[in-house]
Amino acid sequence: MLSAQNVGSRHLIRAARRFFAALRRPDPIYLGDYTILTRTAHGFKLFLDSRDVSLAPHILLDGVWEPAVTRFIDARVRPGMRVVEVGSNVGYHSLHLARRIGPRGLIACFEANPRLAQLLAQSLEVNGLKAHSLPCAFAVGDVSGQCELKVFSRHLGASSLIVNEDTAKEYHDTITRVAVPITTLDESCADWPHLDFLKIDAEGAEPLVMAGAKGLISRSPNLEILLEFGPAFWPFLEAARAFLQGWLDEGFHLQRLTPQGAVEPARIDDLLDPTRIAEIVLTRRAPPA
């Protein structure tokens, strides 16, 4: 029987394993050209940019990033799945996803920032995952062609299609506007018969990504979507509400990821706090009663 005590004990065991794994991790290696090679607490070799303050310091010192997301991936992603990740950054979660699906699966990893896309491709290759992984140096939205990506100088993971100079000031940062190719998932995955798992972390461009994937989503009855949702990115809260309600109307159930990596039912009103960002899960499977 699963009890609160057993669950707590399992979390302590996992924490202890991560602690001792961290002790065994070799020191990061600086390779020049702002590039660092490190090993995560899960044993992956990972290339990082030394200028980044959004993600790199946490991985370098702790060996982990967004552990709840990792737990969810471990619980839901299975061998042989077809997976898409939009907003892969340097590939921390991409590596977990690629390992979970194994050689019979396929993952497409999209990253718009050219520098991060380069590190992503290197990390997939050095970990022996290149054969069933497709690193894609594209932005993803509801159109195809060219677009303008706003790239932060220090918060590399916050680069986005929709941020502006005011956002940069809030981050005490500056942005450079870079022309990058943009695609839709409907176009890029046109020959995929279905999709099993979709992860989106696009710094506010999530609605555009979803709008450009309606065909792929419609032919994927078992699809599960893990989506970062931040109401502050929306021009007004009613637009954010309409976005969520639209997917409920399409037959999806709305859940929220907990800090432990489990899911719990979520109400739209509970997700509209503009000061918070949530990881939400959209699935056609009804949650347990």
C-alpha cells in the first residue's frame, strides 16, 4: 500500500542518490569560446554557455534542473514514443526524453537561439542519442518563414519571439534582435502519423506553437502535452482564459504539475495569477476520480 510515509521515504532516497552522484561528478571543463562541458546528476554530458545566468549556474552547482519535469518525463514517456520538444535550450530535458524513448522512438528538439541550438546538437551527439534525435535550429509558431528572435545577453534561456526592451530591463539585461527561421509543427511533422508527447517551453509563444500544430494534435488521440503557462505573457487575462478553455472544449483535461512531479486537477481560475508560472498538462485521458 502506498502511504505518505513510503512516498516521503522514496523522495529521501532519491535525494540521497542525487547527493552522492553529485559528489562523484567530475569538475566542469572550460573548453574556450564561452563553452563549458559538465556532467549532470543523471550522468549526461552537457554543453553549457558560461555567459548564461538563467540555467547554467543551477546545473553546474546542483547537477539538476526542474526536477519535477524530469520526474514527470520518467513517469509518462515510454520506449518507442514519438516526441516533440519546443524550446529545448541546451538539451537538459532533451537528453532525458531521448533516453526514455530509446532507439525505437523519435524526438524532434526545436531551439530558436542559434547558440543554444549548437550546444543542444553537441550534447545529443556526445551522449550517443543522435540516431533517434533531430535537433532543429528553428523557432516554432503559427507561420513558416523568417522571424525576429529577441536574444538576451545573459538570460539566454529567456530569449523569445515576444519579449521587448521593457522585459530586458526587468531582467537587468539587454537583447539583440536576430533573424531566424520559423516553422510550424504541422509543417515540420507532416509525415508523422501521430505524436505521443509534446513539451513546450517557448517563453510566451506557447499559443502560437499550439495554433500551428492543430493538425498534428488532431491525429494524435493519445497525445499528452506538457506546457509552461504564464498569464503575464498574455496581453490580458481573458485571452489566457480563452486559450485554456479552448483546449477543454476540444476534449482535453487540464491538470497541473506538482513540485513532486505528479499531476493534480487544475481549474482555469487557479492558473490565472499573473505573478506565477505553472507547468500544465493537457491530456484526453480523464484523471482518476
